[in-house]
Amino acid sequence: MSQNLKNLEKFINSELSSKINKSIVENNELLIEIDVNNLVEIVQFFKSNEKLKFRQLIDIAGVDFPDEEKRFNLVYLFLSHENNNRIKLLIKIEPGQFINSITKVFPSANWMEREVFDMYGIKFKNHPDLRRILTDYGFKGHPLRKDFPLTGFNEVRYSEKEKKVVYEPVKLEQNYRNFDFESPWEGTNYLEKIKNTNKDDKKN
């Protein structure tokens, strides 16, 4: 498999030499890094080239590196059923930078790009319907960014009465917070106390 990926890497680099920033085979996976402006052209090449035949888009994944100038990585995963090969395409982008949508090449990218937009705030040009897909339409922020707060002061729920999603202050139920402090995770000393108490009862 590794040699097969090496051959695949050589072929892609020979065909797209000026458009490949970096390629690496690691852990039986081939990763190709490119500039954002070449994305659609290279994706089309991967799909249409008769030697590659990467005709299925598996996923589009985002990664956040808040301390880097090009904060976000987008990783596109493709599969060739005919050749039993997988490939990862990587682009690095700055906050606020727009990415060309690949929905005209792979229609299945529609929901994947919407998810990346929802979770990271990355926007795609020429997307047919770029709306949130996992959070509510009025939701503020992007949950998979590293600077997104882990807790907040508001919660959302669907109101049957109002027939819509509503925001309201967080309510922490305290009913189940009255812990028995002589519980197993406090250690087993309390068992010794019970044993001694039983012994005293028997003597009496």
C-alpha cells in the first residue's frame, strides 16, 4: 500500500507540480497541501482524471489553530473505489477569508460546507444555500473554534407553546446535587466505621 501511495504521489506531483505546495505519505495516507485559489481546479482533476478516479467526497473537516496567522485548516477527504485509494487535500486559510465552494464538482459538499460554516464560521463563495445546519439560526458564535466558551449563561430549547426555538437563562437543577459524602469515591474508611458500630451493637 505504501509503495502504491508513493507512486500516486509522484504522478500527482508530475501532473500538478506548480500547484502542489507539499505532499507527504505518512501512516499509509497521502496528504497534498495546496493554495486556496487552486482548490476547485485540483478537485476537478482528482475526480475526472482516469488514472486517479477520486469520485467520492468522504468529508470536509476543519481544524482551528488560533495562534497561527493562517488560523484554519480545511481537509478534504476523497476515495477512489476503482483503485481502492484515499487522499487528503489540505488548504490553510486566514480568518475571514472566503473559500470557493466545490458543490458544482461534488454536490454532496453542500451539507459538508454548511457544517464547516456553522462550526467554524468559514464562508464559501458560490454556495447555493449557506445557512447554519447544526445550530439554531439565531445562534451566536461557532462551537468548534478553540476560543468558543465551554459554558455560557443562556440555553436553547424548543418551546411547544411558542412553536419555535427560544433562548433563556441557564437553570441548573440542584435536586441531584445532594451527594452522600460517605460514597465509595471518598474512600473506604466509612466501611470500617460501620463495621465497628455493628460490633459495638452486638456486645450490647
